[in-house]
Amino acid sequence: MSVRHAPAAVRPSLVCSVALVGIFFSAPWPSLQAVFHVALVLGLAPLETVPLVAGLWAVAAGWIVEGTLRMVPHPGGAAWVDLTLALTVLFFNRFWPPDRRLIWWGRLVGFTLLHTLLSFFAVALASGPHPLGRGWLWALLTSPLWAMLAWRLKPTAHPR
């Protein structure tokens, strides 16, 4: 069964699980891991209709990133930022749904930059100074790809 033939309520969970596996297996390449991570937290997890499920996907992404990096002595900063931003994006999607793809993409680019800043400061607060790396740049450059995937999976206001 492909994702396209899955019921509409199951599609976000299937794609989130694929992205979570992608985070784990792309650990040797931190830039690619950052793309999977940001796509899951900001684009795919907020597509869930239940905030608890969206939060659990986001927290799982944060814990897997911190667990696979092996350089964070006190984990927890990334999971907290992921939970906060996934629920914020879910709130924005629910109460101010974008009607055009460009608005959706611009909103996710803004949240990607906010995710970068909050992640840097939260991980620094939890475990001390650390390098920023280039993952945020790759997540920003590939945002049209994962934002369009999230746009296509997003439930519409008027289902056909």
C-alpha cells in the first residue's frame, strides 16, 4: 500500500514515521539529518489533527537527533524546542490557515529560522557551548521541497 492510497487520517503518520527513520539513518550526515528533522517538526508533525500526537512526533525527533549526535552531554534542549514549535505551527495552521502555497512556504521559512535560533540557545542552555554547523542552511535551502510535500498532505478546508 502506498502513501497515496492510504486513508487521509493515516497519511501524516506514515510520512512522519518515514521522516523519523530518515533522521535516525542520516546521522552520519548531519546536514541531511537537519533537513529530515526540520521537515518533520515544522512541516509534517503539525499536520496531525491531535496536538498530543503532533507533540509526540516532534519530541521523538528531538530525542533522536540528540541521541545520534553523541556530543550533547545533557539532552533535552532540542526536544523542548521541537515540541514548542510544532505546537505553535499547529496553532497557526488551525486558526490562520494559509490559502496559498507561497504564504505556506514563507511561514515555514520563518519558522525554520526561528527553530535554528531557539535550538542553538536551548541546546547551549542545556549542555553548554556547541558549534552551529550548516544543517540550518541545508534545511532552509531545501524548504521548498519539504514545504510542498507538507502542502500536498495538508487537509483541505473543502475536501473533494
